[in-house]
Amino acid sequence: ALYYLLTNQAMVVMDCTASWCGPCKLVAPLMDQLAEAYGDRVTVVKLDIDNNKSIAKRFNIKSIPAVFFFKQGEHIDTVIGAKPYSEFSSTLEKHL
């Protein structure tokens, strides 16, 4: 389902997270904010790396939180770590 989403949506933001990851909890509300602000142009998905080990491996996720940006199914950008909202939104803006 995720691969379908990544290749069939114009823009996808994938938040790579895990239940044990403290900083991920700081990023989660920012992703909700991003989804609310850009919902008409972007699909925001959360990916629990513990439940999706093959995807985590495929994208070589070494540290989380990691937010991946996809355009037309192509991985175009990544923001690693608990960053301020402005960093996620400006990264998204430059690809829209």
C-alpha cells in the first residue's frame, strides 16, 4: 500500500518513526501541522520502522526521526532529526 501511495501521489512526506523514539514524539505534531497546511497538495504518512523493517532497510534509515520527501515516486529529500516546523515546511515548499 505504501509503494502504491509513493508512486501514485504527486508529493508524499513520509515520517519515519518508532514508539520508543523520544524525538519522534516531537516531530509527530509537526507532521500533523504539515498535513493540515498542505493537505490539498501533499500526502503525509507515518511509517513505524519496527513494523516496516523492509522499507526501513530499503531507504537505509539509520537514525530517526527521519522525514523523507517523495515527488512522483522519487525520493528527493530527507530531513533527519527533531527539527523546527519551518525546516520541514521550507523543504516541502522548495519541491512543490
